[in-house]
Amino acid sequence: MRQWSGFGKAALIVLIVGVLIPIGAIAYGFTLQPRSNLLGSDSMSPTYRSGQRVVTYAVEPEDVRRGDVVLFTAPMEPGGQPETSLSRVIALGGDHVSQCGPQPVQLNGAPLDEPYLQGGTPSGEKCFDVTVPAGEMFVLGDHRVAAFDSRYRGTFPLSSVIGRDHGSDAVLTTVGIAVFFGLLLLPVALVLSLIARRRRRTAPPQYAGYPAWVFQQTPGAPAPAPFAAPAEARPATTTEGS
């Protein structure tokens, strides 16, 4: 059986790692289900502006949290065709949310801190007082004057969420780096395998399985006996007394 040299083993390990890393990274990227979205309004300004491209990732309904910026589908009006919207989750099932006039939004009886608001004001031109049904969410735009959100359209089912913004593209960047790094390992594995092949060709032949005396004896000479010949049996002698 041909034995693997150190370079050969290293080449095999690097090759396996170089193949598994890109496959794993791409598979993970598919599970994220990234979606690129071009915003068509300033309803989320100043956080997001019209014409900006936002990447969202798949999220399970039970994983949606208050404060998340989510992409969801819902009709703009009853009986209309579903359209995608990007808004911020303010309240979830069981929460009580209200606001009127210049006062801050009240969430479960406490004022909500919203540093992301356009102009820093809640712009309460439409008063609301809602207890969110179970399995639904109450969403608002960061630019309240320009947003057509839950104040006008009511709450939305969590099942309508198709993506959530993570705030950066770090996840996809990490996936891309992992794929690139894995592909870089493939030529390294090739170089190691070529070195191992060259060393195997130039190495002296190895003869395994034979004792050293086989290669030291003169051709044609009898091989030494593996064991010493037994001594000849001698007759027993006795001495008789006089």
C-alpha cells in the first residue's frame, strides 16, 4: 500500500478545507434568504432615504422584536394588491400603544424613546390608542409625516414579515470572505500535491517486509538457518562403584 507523505497529507487536508468552507458559507447564505430592496419613499427617513438599497434577511415571525425594521407585504387599502413596505416595529401582540399631539408615543404606559425620528418629533397629527392583537404588530415610519403606517392601516400579522434589516451588510460580507478564503486554499493544495509527487519520484525505493540479511547475502549462497541445529544425542554414561 502506498503511504502518504507529509506534503501529501497536508495537500489532502487543505483541499478538504478549501472545498468545505465555500460550500458551508454558500449554504448559510441561502438560509439567510437575503433580499435587496430599493426604497421608493422617505417614510423611513432619516434612517433610510428614498432611492437607497436595503438588504434584509429572512426572519421567523416569533423572532420579530420591538424596534426591528422589517419588510412586510400588505395591501395599501382593503381589497388591494399586497405591496412591500419597510417600517419599524413599535408594539407586538398584547402591547398597548397610544399617542396624540406632540406627546411621545406611549408603550404600555411609558414614553417611548425614539432617537431615530425625523426632526426628533413624533408628529402626532393622527391620534391612536391601540391594544395589539396576538400574532400581530403595530408599525410606524421614522418620518411620521410621510409614513402610511399602522396609524392609518391598522396592525399587521407577523406572518406578513418577509425580511428584517440587520443594520449592516456584515453578514453577507463575512459569507463572501469565507468563500474567497476557501477558493484561495485550492491552489495551495495543488502546490502541496505537486511537491509531494516530486518527492515521491526522487525518493529511494523502499523494500518493506524483508529482513536485512536478504539484501546482504551473496546471490546464490544458501540462506542462513533461522535456528541453530540441535546437538546430537549422546548416550548416557554410568559409573559403577567397586
